[in-house]
Amino acid sequence: MSIFVFTKSGERYSLDANDAIGSGGEGSVYPYPGRPKEVIKIYENPDTSHGKKLKAFIAKNFSLPKSVAAPTDLIFDQSGKVIGYTMAFIKGAKDFRELGNKHFRLRHKINNKKVVALHLNDALTLEAIHGQKIIVGDRNDQNVLFAGTNSYYIDFDSAQFDNWPCPVATENYLDPALYSLDLTQKPVFLPQHDWYSYAVMLFRSLLLIHPYGGTHPRIDDLPNRALKRITVFDKGVIYPAVGLPPDLISDDLLQVFSRYFKEGWRGQFPQSVLKGFQAALIECPSCNTAYPSNKRSCPVCQEQNQVITSVSIPGSLTVKQLLGLKGQILYHRLEGENLILITLEDNSVVFHSVSQSGLQTINLFPYQVGMRFEASTKLLAVNIAGSDGIDLFELNYNEATQIESSVSDTYSITQNAVFRVSGKHLFRLVGGQLIDTEVGKGGLLNRPIRATIEHQSWFSISSDPSPVVVGFQRVLRQQFFWLHRDGFSTDLVVPPLDLGESLIDITVKFSGSSFLIIRKTKLKGSEFIHFNSFDKNGTVINSSRIEAGKLPSDRIHGQAYAGGKLIFPTDTGAIRYDPATGSQSGFQATVKTVNSGQSLFAYSTGLLVVDPKHVSYLTLS
């Protein structure tokens, strides 16, 4: 699908949906033909207000930092209607949301020393924006990006200036004082509201949780907690195990956060306090955590090194420890009765395969920042960050032997190569084809098994002997899903996203008889979770959508899946959720053994519980 667009000077360009490098709630972003340092954003449903605001913005000729991808020129359709604009291409940057992702931080060796340096630089950019009498308004963790310790701003067409309002906002980063206002009618944002968002994003980047997160006994809804100023540190609130220890933050910085979130103070974030915190940080030689030098030891190591022993509670549950880990988990996957783990130990990569019957360990190679892995008990595939190269290793006994170097297409949204491993098969995308590379006694056999769209495709895979492959092809905001199994391919009936709704994250859960596609999306500033379940033939079982805040957890990774039900690890124990009915039920006996910092797998007659330092097998009586 192509569209023809025109510049102010009358130049005509053809934009192909297959070339789109990003899609959000309002529109899609394309390469600007012949101008590698610029991109074109096209609105999905442009109206006259878009054109008028863009013309007014460009006419102001603002003096903004180069790190702000502001509109520079108008783009028209054949009739002369404004349908988009050009802006600078911010290449290779990740959104701030990733700073709250423990796995991403580990792979990229990001600690709070880098986080603070990034936010100090970001404060300078925000000050420069305000100096032009512009207020970002909808300042959130997806339209502020980072590369190294520099921040970048995109989707700047929504910013507030003169009499032009910022008509949208992201709930988790919006000052509660503005909750009840109609943002579309007139300008309502003040610079202090951008600094509130700054404080929330800094808090989340440092501790991996929202300042109004955690579990409250009566009020689960985060916006209500924000209105009542019940913070994650308040009495009665269970601090999330998925977060980092509060001791990583200095007392002075905690006091500033308390002023923002507990007392309701507003104003420019005091950079002197943040600089003082930065100066006091030291790095743990064991886990790379940055923490204040006045602490006796690393708070993260102190928390994780608590000894977990096998316990049995009569009439309740049994917990058996299967493995204690020295390093940090980079990757984990369940294949039959074997839990596969790849860990980082003393800057080396180590492979583990653990089951009730034994443990296999293979020391591999030095770790390179950003390495990505896919593994089975037979194969290991490794991708170096920023490349499309795949190194394939065969695993035998205590050795890993490299047998192939190949490539896989990247997915345009993440810029990551897309590849999966199951049994003796490597699946990857090459030139618009899904390729199955089977490792056999006679060598490697490459089979193209399904057509895809180059750079617009993604897939996941089960760990069955005959794996089920579930993926999608992206056309602008929408994903068109498909299934491949045993030579059989079919399209899947998955409800499309609403107008203005955009995909944030996705995963696929597999069980013996079904699979579940889980999508996290954003619509009008709020987050939603879509559940779409199918049998192994691709027949729809059920579909549902729910606000993320109404689930046991807003995470879409780390749950066990069996019998069509999900089991969430939460800070009040394991909670079973039925996507078909929306019903929830807790396992009271797991309150002290399961928390939000773990991942769960359905295993034998119980659950595998994986936390940062231990693997345990839990059975309920």
C-alpha cells in the first residue's frame, strides 16, 4: 500500500506502508526519500486543526535544540490538504520506558549512574524548550528517547504554545491536578506540569516503579492513588519486589520526591540535589549497581543474597530449590521439563539447563553489551546488538560449537533482528521469508516456510517437538497475525486496534492445546491489555480487552499459562486470571513464596518460580 504526498514546493513522493519505521496513535513515520537525516510523519486521520497548528508552529521559527524532532515543513495530499510534516530523524535511540525494564538495563549495562547523567542532560533540554515558551504537555516515557546520556523528543506536534493547546496526555505522567480538565479546549499546561512528568520518569528510571505503584489493600487504581497522594512508600502499601531497593536513593533525593508526590509541591526539579546524588554514587564490582557511598554494602546484592531453602508447609505447599545462581539472568525459557537459563557471571556468558533430574552448565564466551540470545537444549543463537548477524552454536554435553553464521531481518520498530530457536531448529526472517534452519546429522537444511513483509514482521514460537510459530505482519498501526505448524499455515482472526490506539508490547503464551496472544496498547493516554486465545489449528477460543490497571499486574511477561488461564506473580502471591471471564482467584498459600520480581512457568504438577538468584519448584497440596 502506497500513498502519494507533496511538499510545499510541489515535489511528489511515494511512501510505502512496508517502509514505515514507526506508528503511533495519530499516524505513521516514513523515511524521507533522498534525505537520510529526515523523516515524514503522516496522520492517519488528519483534520483542519492539525494543519493550522503545524503552520503556526513552523511560522514561529523556534530556536530549539537539535535533540528535539520538531516539525520543520508541511506535507500535503494531492488536494493541498495538510496531512503531515517533516522532522529530524532520531536514529538508534530507545524510549525512556526501557530504563524501567530490569532486563534491558542488565543487557545494556545501565545503572543509576548513567540514569542520573541522562536526566541531568534531559533537564537542560527541557529548560531550553521552556525558554521558547513551549510546554511539552504530553511528556511521557515513549516520546522522550535516549541514546547514551542524551535525551531526544519526538511527537512534538502535540506541544503547547501560544493559544494552541496540547490536546492529549498520558495518564501515568499527567499531573493529577489536570485529571478532570478537557485538554482540547484551551492551553492548561504550565512548565511545572512538565517537571512533574520529569520527576515521575526519574523516579521510575531509578527504582523501576511508579511513585504511586505498589499494592494498596483498598485502592488498586493508580490515578486514585495519585489523587490521594498515597505513594509506594506509604504505610500499608506493599513495595513491589520487581522494583529496586529504595536504599539506592539518597535521603536528600527521597525528600525531593516526597515533596512532589506526598506534599503536592510543584516546580523545577532541583538539579543541585540530583548532582549531589550523582557525586555520591559508587559502583558495585559484583553486580554493577550504582548506590550511595554512605551505604555499608550494595543494597541489591544484600537483598538478593538472602538464602532460600526448600520448605514444606503441611496441608499447604512445598517449595524445592532447584538451582542457586551466581550471576544475573539474561534469558530464560522452558522447553519440556528443562528450564534453560543464560546468565552473566564475571562478564562471561554461561548456559544452564535445569530440571528436577539434574543440571547442565556450559561456560560460553565473554559478554558483549546488548547481546541477545535464543536457546534450546540443543542450540544457542546469539545476536550482537545493532547487527543483523546470527551466530548459531550446537550444544553437546559441556561444549558449545559454532556451526553457522547467518543473518535475520530486523523489525523496524525495535531495530532488532527477529529470530527464535526450538529444539534443533533456528527460525529467522530473510528477505520477506520465514526460514526454518534445521540442524541434522547431514548438516544444515534451510527451508522457506512462509512469506512475510520485510522489516515489518515479528514472531514467537512454542517449544514443542513440532513447534507452533505465531507471528504478525505490521501495516501501519495494525498487526495481521498468522500461524504456521507442521507445514500448515493460516491467518488468525485478531480484532484490529481502535483508531488512535498503538501497540506498546506483545508476547505469545503457549500451552499443550492452545496459545494466547497478549498485546499491551495505548489509547487516549491509558494502557490496555488485549487477550486473544486460539487452539492449535488457529480457531478463535475467546478475545477480550481490559484496562491494564484492573489486572493482577500490568506486566505482560513472566506469567505461567496453562488450561487457558494465566497465573500472575504478584506481591500478594500467585493470582490466577481467566481472560475469558475476567475472574481472578488467589493462592493464599503462596503469599510468602511468590512476588512481582519473579517469573512463573507451568511445570509438571506445579510451578517453576524464577527470581534473580534462584530457581524453585512449587507444588500446592
